[in-house]
Amino acid sequence: MTATLTQRTKAVGRADNARARRGKVGASALTTLTWLVALIFFAPVLWMVLTAFKQESDAASSPPKFIFAPTFDQFAAVLNAGAGSYFLNSLIATGLSTVLVILLAVPAAYALSIRPVKKTQDVLFFFISTKMLPVVAVIMPIYVIAGQLKVLENIGTLIVLIPR
């Protein structure tokens, strides 16, 4: 009886080893496929960033040049053309918008997590359903109201509209 038990243990052990080997091969294949897909999706972003540092002749050359002397001339030209103030405006609006969202979202999340609501599912569905609205349906009335109040050229309006 001991010999039979030993035989079964060895057979199960071999099956487990084969299954583990197949699992490792499958995991390796999945990892390789994931890296390949990530590279395919990231390649255009990398190409765009590299092109930003090329001279115009290098960027427009055919076939494309992979080895080039990087330059910051285009960035300097954009900043010298007066785009720096627009960039600073966007930076301020984004930063203040982020602070506004955090100041409103953290207490709301805390209140919803600590104090039970009678219809929790309904409240959560309301929050999720606001994400299903088309952006135009939300922005258009705000744009019309901001136009009537003459605050379209105001950074405060931009700060309020960015989180949408």
C-alpha cells in the first residue's frame, strides 16, 4: 500500500510540475505581449516628444532621423512669442482647480463614508450618472450664463470649468 501511495504522489508531482511549467510559459507570454502592446501605444508619444527636440529640417526629413542633435530653439521661440503668460495662466488655473476639487471632494467622501445614508445606492448612482452626461450638455448652459454675466474672459470661470 505504501508503494501505491508513493506512485500516486510521484504522478501528481509530475502533473503539478507540468502545470507549473505551462503556467510560467503562459505568464511569460502574457508579460511579453503586455510589454509589446505598451510599446506600440507609447511609441507615438515618444516620437512626439523626440520631434519636439529636433530642428525643423530633422523633423521633416525623410527617412526620419533617429540620431540628431537636440535643441531647445523651438521652446525658446514659443516663450519669446508671448506664450509664457498663457502657459502661466493655464498652470494657475489647473493648480487652483485641483485645490478646489480636493477641498470639496475630501469632506464629501469622508461624510459619505462615515455617516450612513438611507439610500446609499441611489446616492452613489447619482454621482456615477453625472459622468454619463455629455460634456456639451453641462458646459453649454454654463457658457451661456457666463456670457450673460460677462465673465467669459475670467480665470475664475476657467477654474470652475476645468474639473468637469
